[in-house]
Amino acid sequence: MKNTELKSYMLILAALLFLYIGYQFITHQQFYSQLKTDSITTWSEITARLVEQNPDNEAEIMKVLAGHSTDSSMYQEKGRAIFKQYGIDEDLESELFPILNNHIADHNQSILWGLLIFVCMLFGTSYWHYKMILNKIRQLTSAAKKIIEGDYSVVINEHKEGELAKLAAAFRSMKDIIRKSMQDLLEEKKFLGEMLQDISHQLKTPLSTISIYNEMMLNENLPRQQQVQLLQNNDVQISRMNVLIQNLLKVAKIDARAISFDKEKANLVETVEEVVDRLASMISERQLSIDWDAPEEVVVVHDKMWMQEAILNLLKNSIEHSKPGGTIIIQAKDTPIYTELVIQDFGEGIEAEELPQIFDRFYKARSSKKHDSVGIGLALAKAIIEAHQGLIKVESERNAYTKFTVTFIKF
């Protein structure tokens, strides 16, 4: 009986049935009471007439009426014989007994009216109950049509427990899921449009440069040395385009949740050291020194390949914007609550008003001296770190330092 709608309906039917039984009981009691009253009246008249004619028979008459007569069988047979002479016996129709007939007719009429009232109440209750349920179903149907038309403001409330409440709750969940799905689709559409716009914008410059260099190389009078130089320039532009497209695809896959990260417990210190080894030639070329401060082991749940991609972009950014001969600090700190990784350089720095946009795709600081950067590395690093439920922040001061802090919460 967990269905409250059915339970309430059954309770209403039980109450109606109880009322009907009570009515029938009262009707029968009235019938018996009236029949007893009329019987006493009739027998009183008969007794009075008999006693008036023969006062000595009063005691015998009262014994007969009280059911204490000793020879009642003999007198019953004589009485039946007398009745039969007047045509009164068991086969006589009830209608020929006026007193009894009136009582029976009134009693049957009361029973019939009680039955009709019970049936009307039963049908009325059923109609009201099912109309209430159908109204709620119509509300759900109307709300569903509005949702199909794109109106998610409809509200279906059902405060009582039961199947309708479960249906209303399921409907609200469905509405939220559909609304979220539509929002996700719109966001994906917007994201795709922005991505295509970004790709188009970023590829326009290198493609134009390659096109110009190719037109120059078509000049037959161009010296061989200049042709080689133009080819080398084209190769640089093609490499930039390749890096740009690869990084854009990585960011797009992460944003679209199309990448399944293979996360496992691994030593973050080893992950960082491998990145430093990969950039060793670039560090040596700029005559930089790495101040590496970390314990032997810091265990963090992460995808080693993708985390190296993020750290590589952060460290590469620090290398490119450091002064030749400078120092880059890398620190790893492990606490019971969080793990923190810091990468800090002491180079160009970033203006304070530019810090909020530093992780945006294709954003390049106005003060940056690196003109061939496409501004995708930091956006990729941020996307990877956040996909690992990590946090990244940047602090900087112009011509002083830039500090990236990556934090992994352990709970």
C-alpha cells in the first residue's frame, strides 16, 4: 500500500461503506422497533377484548403472550383452524396483512434510498478522484509540450507521496536533463564556432606568409641562396602551424571531454624531472640554471603523459621569458591536505591587468618579447590540470618575476 493515491481512494471507499452499513443498521433497528410497537398495540387490543368478555382468562392470556403456556400446541392448532376459516394462513400474500405490509414497504423504501445514495456517493467520489488524477496528467502533458517547444520554465509540484509524486519527480529530472543537454549542445555549438574562428584567425598569418614566400620563389631570377632562405622560412611557418593545430586539437578534446585520462598514483617528482630533461637543450642554450627543491617522492594521482604536457608548457613559458643566464625555481611540497608544484622565473613578468586573461586561448601579453608565440600553451596546461581536479594560479610583477602555482587537493 505504498501507493498513496490508491490508499486514499480505498480509505474513502471504506468510509462510504461504513456509512452505508451504519445507515442499514439504523434502518433495521427502526423497522424492528416500529414492528414491536405495532405488535404490542394490536395484542393489547385483543387482550383487552378477551379479558373484558372473560376476566378469569387474563392470566392464561399473559402466559401465552409471554411464551410460558403449557398446552400451547393444542391451542395453536385450534387457532390455525379458526384463521383458516377466514382464509388466513402461511400462503396468504403479505399485502393482505396491512400492518406488516406497511412496515415492509417503508423498510424496503428506506433500503432502496440508502442504496441509491450510496451508489451516488460512490460514483461521485470515483469521478472526483479520477478527475484529480487526470488533471495532473493533463498538466504533465501540457508541460511536456512546452518543453518540446523550448520552454523550460514550467513547474510541476506534487507534495504528496505516491506514484504521481514519483512521476512528477521523474518529470522534473527529465526536464533538467533535457535543459542541460540543450545547454551543452548550445555551448558545444558556440565552442565549435569559436574554435573554427580561432583556427581561421591563427592560420591566416602563416598561410599568408607561406603564400608570399612561394610567389617570391616562383621568380626565376631569385638567387639560390634566397630561395633556400625562403624555404627555411616556410618550414618554420609550417612547424608553427603544426604545433598550433596539434595543441588546438588537444584543448578541444579536453574541453569536449573526449579524452579518457589514464590516471594512477605516480611520483610527481619523476614526472617533473623527465620534463626538465626534455627541455635540457633549451635551458642550456639560454644558459639558465634550475633551482630544484623537492622531496624524493610526491605521490599524486595523474596521467603521466598529459601531466608532462602541462608542466612542459609551463616550464617552456618560463624559459622563453627568462633573462639569459637567469634562474628558474621549481618546488614541490606535499602536505596531508594538498600537493603543490611551483614554477617561478625572474624574467619579463606580466602586467597586473593582464593576469586574468593569461590562460585564455591565443592571448599574448602586450609586453611579451616573443613574437612567434601563438598563446595556446598556457590554455592547454590549464585545461589538463583542471581535468585532474587541480587548481592553477599565476602571480607576476613586471620585470621582476612570474610564478605559476599548481595545487592538487587530496580530498
